[in-house]
Amino acid sequence: MKKIVLFFIIAILGLVACGGQEATLPTLVPQAAGGPVGDAAPLEPTPTPAVTLPATSTLPPPPTIGAPNTPTPIPMATTAAPESVLLLKPEDFGSDRNPLTGEVVADPSVLERRPLAVKISNAPAFYVRPQSGLNDADWVFEHTAEGAVTRFTLLLYSKMPPAVGPIRSARLIDLELPAMYDAALVYSGTSAGVGNRMLQSDIANDLVRSNEPGYYRTGDESKPFEHTLYAHPEQLWAGLEASDRNHPPDFQTQVAFSSERPAGGRPASYASVDYQSTFVEWMYDPQTNRYLRRADNEEIIDANTGERVSAANVVIIAPFHVEDPTICEQISNGVCVALTVQIQLWGSGQGVLLRDGQVYDVTWHRDGRHDMLTFTDASGTPFPLQIGNTWVQLVPTWLRDPVEITE
């Protein structure tokens, strides 16, 4: 089997050799105060040295940031069947397609409720797996919490699992995700520093605290107390309705979807991300046309159904990760042993997207604070996701060669 090793490069200025030719990487300039991060000024990233990309992983130059994202026809690898679907503009979705997945919903009224951004624990594995609700999320963002430990933010919108959890505390990334998807944040709490940032931001009224309706404790005495908090999404939405915070989301940008495989991909049956404390694997299943998840040599399942966790799309990107020296997330013997991390998910950058057993080089975008994550190809054309759910792996920029993709 042919192996492709993907190197993520984050540089302030510079050129890298790419397939024998010079290719300019985007200049990722932190937003000024009042930009996508809200009231808190972004931290200055530390540049990492450029490395040489293998010719098998050619990264295209990104389009000019802020240029119109004009939808144009997307070349397909095969002739589209009569039932093929291509969704580029908001009007393509009609009243019964989910803007976050491209799927037709049986009851269009569910699209009138507000998305929930739910914070889910991923460590220690012994206490938190299997988690509940992973397969019912339209999008899942996996990110480092501090150190090498990862945590999830689930976007629940079109589906309603009976339970979701275990629910844990929020991080600075959760200042961004609710704004991107006009979501209410479901979480167990925060450190003082993160909490103050949230209360001073534009999501202050979007926080669903653990004393509100919908949360419950499992009563499982075999687990530490902090791993026993769950919620019933139906009751969470009812609580939002009662407090006049449940409204149709106002999505500022639109993700493209296609049922047919785009041209220009390379075979990719396997992808892994080594977060150091967590080793994530995605394996393509041609029978279902989905990627199945493993972590730390363990098949990951959804506790609600006992089914394998899977995704129609897997996105791997590496926005700037910067430790914030003003916020401590973990103190031991009076000494801070883990700073909070600001994941600067704004502007644009390069990454890869896996769908249909193929991997594609893409440019990700988030130009405005309330813009959701979108993708373009080398020509600046919107790149479509496969219809279905999406997992986003946010990879820390301090890791070296953490991503491996195999044909």
C-alpha cells in the first residue's frame, strides 16, 4: 500500500518546496481585537519552521481572503446519475434540507430550532467511553483541551438523541463555535479566565448552564463525579424555548454538498492523527461509503445505539494554537501545570478533506466571526462535502508530522 504522510505547515511568511515547484502558503495574520475572537485580543503565534512537502501532497495556493465566493459548477469524476444532488447556494436546500449536512429531514420544523454546541469529554478513556450522542451530531470538532488531552464539541441540530454526554467544561474554542453556527453552548462550566471571556462576549446570552433544565447526573459511583453529567437534548431545547432563546439559526455562510465524488482526489482508505495522548484513526468502509473511527486501538461506539461512530466527511486542519499565559486550566500544588489554548479558527488555511475513499487538498475559510467553516479548491471554487455528517480534527501546530494518510 502506498503511504502519504501529510505535514502541516504554519508560517508567518515563507515558501516551501511543493512537488518540485514553489508554492506560497497563506499568511495567517491574527485578527485585531474586535475581529472574529470578539473582545479578547488574539495571542501572537510563534512561527514553526517550514518543511518540504512530498510531491504526493500538493497544496494549492489559496484564493484572496475576502474575495467573493461565487458558486460555479464543480467537475465530477463520474457522470452524475439522475438522482445526484449538488447543493451550492442556500436556495438549493429548499425548506427540507439541513444546511449543515445536506440531508433531507422528515420534519422540516426541526430546522427551525437552534443548534446546540455540546461539550463532550474524551479523557480519561476508561471513564468517558463510550460517549452518548456522537452519531447524531451534524458536526463534531475534536481539539486539544490542554496539553495533549482532546475534547469534543458536538453540533446537534437536525437529530435528537435521547441523551448526550459526558458533558465537561468549555475552552476558548467555545467562544468561536457557537458564534459560527448561531448555537447555544451546553457545558459544565469553565475556568475563571475562560468564563470571564464568555461573559464579556457576544455569546453571553447563549450559555446553557448546568443548573438549567435538561441536565442530569448518572449516579454511577464507579466514575469520578465530573464524568457523570449528561443531558436530554429534548429538555435542553424546551428550556431554550421557555427562556425565549430558541430561534431559527442565522447562518451567514453556506457549506457546499454533492452526492457525487468530485474529481481531483487521491485514494485514501486510512487517516490517523497522533495527538500524543490520543491516537485517532479513520478507516474507510466502501460498503457504507463512510469513515469508521478508532481511538487508542479501540473501536469507538455511540453509547445510545451501540453502533460504530462514523462520518461521511473527515476534515483535518491546523489553525494556529497558542497557549494563553493569562488563563490556567490546571493547578497542582499551587503551580499552574496547564495553560489554556487559544485555537485561532479564523482567516483561512490549508488542510485536507476525506470523503468517498478519497483525500482532497482544500483551503478552509472563516472570514467573519459569524461565518461557519467553508472550503474551496485550488481554483477558489466551493468544495463540496459528501451529504451527511462531518468530523473536524483541529491539529495543534506544535506537533510534528502528526497526520498520516494511506491509500
